[in-house]
Amino acid sequence: MKPWQIGVGLAIAAVLVVLNFAAATLGAEAPVLVAIDLVADLAVLTLGVAGVVWLGLRADARGARVRAALAEREARIAAIVDSAMDAVITVDAAQRIVLFNRAAEAMFRCRRDDMLGERLDRLLPARFRDSHRIHIQRFGETGVTNRRMGEGPSLRGLRADGDEFPIEASISHTRQDGKDFYTVILRDITRREQYEQAIRRQQHELRELSARVLEAREEEKTMIARELHDELGQLLTALKLDLALLRDRLPAAAGELPERAAKMDALLDRTVNSVRRISAELRPLMLDDLGLADGIAWQVDDFSARTGILTHLAMPEPSATLDGLERNVANTLYRVLQESLTNVARHAAAKNAWIVLSAESNHVRLEVEDDGRGIADADLAQARSLGLKGMRERVLYLGGAVEIGRAVRGGTRVAVRLPRLPMREAAQ
């Protein structure tokens, strides 16, 4: 009520009290006063009843407006929940469904009216129901859950027709009127899993293709190295022998011919050395003839002699522990060492390099480390880092692991671990 209305009411009450007191005091001496008092009492009573009725009607109208506003708000919230793209399901403490939106109907292929009051277990495959109950119970007791959208492994849902499908889920808890309610937001990730499987399949196929290309290149390099070493090497040796015979038969007064023959002999020596170097870079024949340990030892010695970088090589003793390695494993370890040392010579500005080759029962490990300027993370992601990418692809294809990063000494560290029997062959 407004202040003036309260003031008028108090004034009327005061006048009525005075009038009643006067009528009671004078009594029969003032019948007119008694009549006026009676009329006033009846009028006030009538006004009071009318006021109470008016206030009641007004309260009812206000309550109706509040109820209408609440109903409108609930309808708005229900419409928002119903229009959500993800399935929204709310259950009570007994895990009976009290809310089931339109997206949930489409996801599980069932009607809302059929699901309200049903247990949530109906939407899960039988093998997941016990663990789900335990998860909900623990969540209700602790308020802690590790189930959030996009995190953790996917769950499995069960449609009304018995079809299982992958879902992501997040759960929240609320308490209303002393009752616990749990809301689960579900997302069907069937398409995403299909896309991920397609990507993994394509990556596997690309890795297979890359491995086949690398194997073909390795075989081609081996063939060219053999041809250079055997055919061209023999021809150059025969030419050198013929030149030596020619020099011995030149007359003493041959003028400048002996000098020219000497230059030709020196040129032949350089050519033979170049052929040997190119052949060894393509593929050292000792890798096939003597094994991985001797091939790595030769590569390290040759690297140190060409670059002047001091190398420190550690290998298992006896080297027989490396015998019997599958050919692809030995090739990969050798190429990783070759690429790592090439990067040390080109980019590291190092003074020392450490190479450790170790053998375990089922694995072989190679580590190459230098004390140069080191490699930055941005360098690993550069498109031109094809050598590093090829190294990684070689190792991953054989079921191994490769780590490239900063070394303790400040330079770069490359660590490769390969199974003696490649995973792809073990699977076959």
C-alpha cells in the first residue's frame, strides 16, 4: 500500500475509536450518537471486508502473473534445451530420466514420452552399465568427474534399434528442492571417428609408400655402388696399370711426355678416390660384407677425417651382439647416423660429436650428440627439413621411436630406438 493510504486508514481508525468511546460513555443520553457509531462501524466493517477481498484478488492476480512468468521462463529454457544440437538428458538420483531433448530423440532413435521415467542404463551397452553406475555414484558423492567433452576415451551409446555408436559425454550435478539431478550432454562422434580412421589409414598407406620408395632407393644405391666399385673401379685400375707401363717405356728424350704422364697418373688416383668415396656414400659395401658395427666405425672415421670434428664412438663389445640384425633395421640405423653427421657438419659448428650404439635383447639404440649451436623447435617444423622428416618416417615405419632435441652439452641430440624385428614384419 502507498503511504497516503496508510495515513487515511489510521485517521479513520482514530475517529472510529473516539466515536465508539463517546457512544459508550453517553449511552442512552445520546441515541443519535449511538446510531451514528453503529453506522460508522458497519461502514468500516464493509470497507474492511471489501479491502480484504480486493487485496486477495490483487494477490491472486500477482501470483498468476508470477506463475505465468515462471511458466514462460521454463518454456523458454525448455525450448533452448530442445533446440540444442547435442543430446541433453537429465536424470534423478535413481538415474531415471526426467528430461530428454529433441536431439536425444534423434540420436537414440526413440520418443521422449517413451524414455521419461526410464533408467539411463537403457541407452548404454550392457558391458558399460556397471561402470557407469559407479561413475555417477562417485560423482554424486565427491562432485568430481574426469568426464568432460573432448577429453578422455570415447564412450559407446546404444540406439533403440540395438546399434552401438561412439559418443563423447560431459556430466554436471545440480540440487533442487533437496533432490539431486544429473545432466549429461552427449555428442555423436561417429563421423569424426570415421574421418580419423580414414586419416590414419591414409597416413599408413603414405608411410608404406614412403617406405617402399626408400627401399627402392636403397636397392638402387646398392646397385650403383656395386657398379662403381666393381666395373668402374676395375676399368680405372686397368687404365692406371696401362699408364704405368707406358711411362716406363717412354724414351729419355721424350720431352714433356713424362711430365704429362705423371699428371695423368695423379688425375687417375684422384678419380679412383672419388669413385670410392661416391660408392661408399651411396652404400658402403662393408655394411653388407662385414655388418653394421664396421660400417658405422668406417662412417665415423671418414666423417672425422673430412670435417676435422673430433668424434667419440661407443659400441657394444663384442660387436657380435649386433649380428643378425634385419637388413632394413641396419640400413635405417646407418642412414640415421649419416644424416645426423651431415647435419652436424653443415649446421652445428661443433667441435665434438658423440656416437653411442647399444644393443638390448629386443631393441637397438643409436644416439648422436654434438656440442654445437643446437637445433630450435622451429627448425624441426620447417618444410625444408626433409632429411629429418625422412629419418623420422624410416624409424616410425619400422615400429621404432625417434627423439630430436637439445643435448645436455648444448648441441643437438638425436636418439633412435628400433626393434630388432620390425613391427610390420612381426605383425605379418
